[in-house]
Amino acid sequence: MSDRPDPSDLRFAYGTNGFADHRLPDALRVLADLGYRGVSLTLDHQHLDPYAHDLPRRIAETRRALDATGLAVVVETGARYLLDPWRKHRPTLLSAEPEGRDLRLGLLRRAIGIGAELGAEAVHFWSGTPDPGTTPEQAWQRLVDGCAETVAHADATGIDLAFEPEPGMLVADLAGYRRLHRELGLPDCFRLTLDIGHCRCLEPHSVRRCVELASDRLAHVQIEDMRRGVHEHLPFGEGEIHFPPVLRALAATGYRGLVSVELPRHSHAATATARHSIEFLRTAALSKEAEPV
């Protein structure tokens, strides 16, 4: 009998930013009923609001819902308008105003605390984009400083961070993550979110090779279809990625974390999209094809 890693053992999850029209307990139940094994929980006003006046009660209720459904969880901090109702994804660790950077750092500290209480496998975040008038040197130093503070808090809490290179942001690719990790002093808890679609969008390597190159730092994987040069998260089958060899490569690394479907613009058809996604991924995981990607 073969002891080779089996892609069908991968733990598929789904992001709550693709269930924005559902109550959180309902979304968790739907995902569990569909056969998902985890959830990527975006802290936001409509689900688990990290600034709610009754936050401890909400955290306890969410923990009970996760336990009841058996879903593992990664906590995400990429809500669009949580910190500023006028500006998407702002402020960031790169913001020109110190109070804005402090606000983002405060959210990350809250997320780490919430993640610890939920038993999260990691807390996810990204760099953001510089404000106009910011030099590359200023932006990079602000990012290093903010990440260093966040690493210290995560390390003291005992939770892993899962930093995501994001197209269009200061850290957009795997090379940027490696540089940042080095400049932080190679902290073990500063790990990586690899987005499979982003690999197709902009990395110089094949998607399968990106999986191999990232394997030593993976804390979280996001997955969706995508086309070269276009940062648009697409349902499976609507982009250019051939998934069977990608899933096989991921399994071969020994990765045991969540593989989270990331379709934040499909809440209008959340249940149908989630059903299609897990059926597609299960079929791809069972496929024996080995075409290049």
C-alpha cells in the first residue's frame, strides 16, 4: 500500500467574506453540512465584530458554534471598511498618519487575542499600500516596525501569523515575503498565507512551483481560480489554473493547515458557490492527471 501523501486528505475551508449575507452561525452550519473542515473567519461588522461592546459574549458563542460544527478556524483581518467607512482597507501599517498605523496595530492585537480564544490555527494579515507622498523607504520601514510589534504580540500569545503577499500591495509576492521575514530576524511565528490564484496572477514561477517554494513557511492556503495578470478571484473552472497537480504538490509538502476558498464577491450566491467549490476541489483532489501548470 502506498504511503504517498493523498490530496484527498487536504482540509478544505471557506472564507466568511463570501458569506456576508448570512448570520455567522448559519454560515458555519452550511459549511459543515457541505463537508468543509474549516472556516477562514474575517472579523467584520456583520459577523464577529472585534469592536462590539459585548465582544466576550460573541467570542464565546462563536467558539461554541465552531465546536458544535467541528470546524477549524483561521482568523482574517482583511475587512474592507471596518476601520474607516470611507476608505477601503485603510488605515494600514503603512499609513502616513501615526494614529492610523496605531489603529491597524490595535486591530491586529485584537485579532490575535480573538484567535487565541477561538483556538485559531493562525491570524492572517497583509501589508497594505503606501499613501501618496510616501517614499519606498518610509513605507518599508513602517511595515517592518508594525510587523515586528505584531510578531512580538503573537509570539507572547503563542499563535502563528499568516502574512499574505497581495497583488498591488507593498508586499505582492513570495520574494517580498522572504525579504520581510529576513529583515524581521526570521521569527518562526511569522509564517505565510499562500494564495493559489495570486501565484497564477503574478508570480514568475508555475503555480505548482510556488507551492514547493513556499512549503517551509506555510501557515494557511487560500484557493480560487485566476487568470494571468488579472487580480480577480474567480470560481473554479472560470480561470486558467489546472488544479490536480497543484493539490498533489500541496499534499506532497506535508502541509496540514486549511485550504480556504477565497471568493469574497460571491456572497449573493454563497451556498451554491460553496457547494460547487467543494465538489470541484474533491474531484480535483481525486484526479490522477499530472499536466503542467
